[in-house]
Amino acid sequence: MKAFLCTTAINTIVYVCLISSLRAQQAPDHGMMMEHEHSTGAALSYEDLTRTAAMLEAARKSTAKYQDVRVAEEEGFRAIGPDVPGMGIHYVRAHHTGFDVLHPDILLYEKDSAAPAGLMLVGVSYLLKAEGDQDGQPHNPPFPRSLATWHRHANLCVLPDRSVKTDLNEEQCAAEGGRFNAQTEWMVHAWIWKDSPDGVFSPTNPTVK
């Protein structure tokens, strides 16, 4: 199990270059000419856009069963760490076998008395083992760089009660019976069950309390 801690249906994702201005000018002796000025925006192809939307929709379908947290627990997910505003409660899969969009490593829940067992599924999180590039992101990530920003955590201690401390060194962690992780794999949140106003891949979701 990998330590971690520090972000509505998705049928399409729209991250496009926005038109900054549109000006029409009458040029002498040359008729009507249109000058378009466009913002540079994020480098994102139509193929990237549609592929990412399809991946996230597939992730929703495969994780729909986990809207009942008891199903997640039956399949080996366990709560790790505290309930963090903006991120919720992390349920981590016992075994990580590599990136698979249909089988996220972490399920994100928030407390909701109306939901099964009092927890509502709000998103998922993926782990990725990869070398880092010069831009501080993983090499060849599965989601476009212009959409998803990955992160890693350092010096995490997972204690026997599944709480997490970040202020211990390896020796101190061992003394408390914990497992020390000097650096986690790359991580990214995908808010595919509760929209984030900051974006589907935002590190946190302000609507998660």
C-alpha cells in the first residue's frame, strides 16, 4: 500500500484557447479585412481532449459501484489518513500494480449522512511510477500535461492505525511502528463524481467539506 496525502458526469472536458479580441478594420483600397488576435492558451489537441474525456467517463463507469463505500472495503480499500477539507477521506487499494484508468489506486469520499454508510464518493486518485522531467512532471504522463498536474509527497509515515504523520524521520517512524515512505509515486486527483470549480484535475476540490 502506498502512502499518500497532500482533487456530475464527465461527458466532455473543454480546455480551449480563448479568443482575446476580434477586431474588424476597413483597409484603404483593399476592402474589408479581419484581424484576429488569439490568446496562446494551453497546448491541447482535439485528440487529447476527446481521449481524456473518454478515459474519465470509463473511470466513472468502472467506479460507480464504489458509491457504496462498503463495496470498496470488500474489495480491499482502506481509509488512510485524516478527513481533509478539499480532499476528503482517502481509501487506498491494498495493491498497486501500475496506472490503470479503470482501477484507480485511491477513492475519495466526503461525509454525507444521506449516502450509503455515511460516505459519498467524490473523486479518484491515480498513482504513477515514472521518472521526472525537467518541468517537474512525470515523463510521458497518461493525461495531457496541459490538463493534469501531478505531485509527489516526501517523508510520510503511515502508522499502524492508518493515520499519517509528515514530521517524522525514518527512525522516528519506525519507533512508532510505522512505515516510512521517503517519496511517494506521482499522484493526481480526478474529481469525476463531484465537480470541482477549479477543474477536474485540481489538487483540491473546494466543494468537498
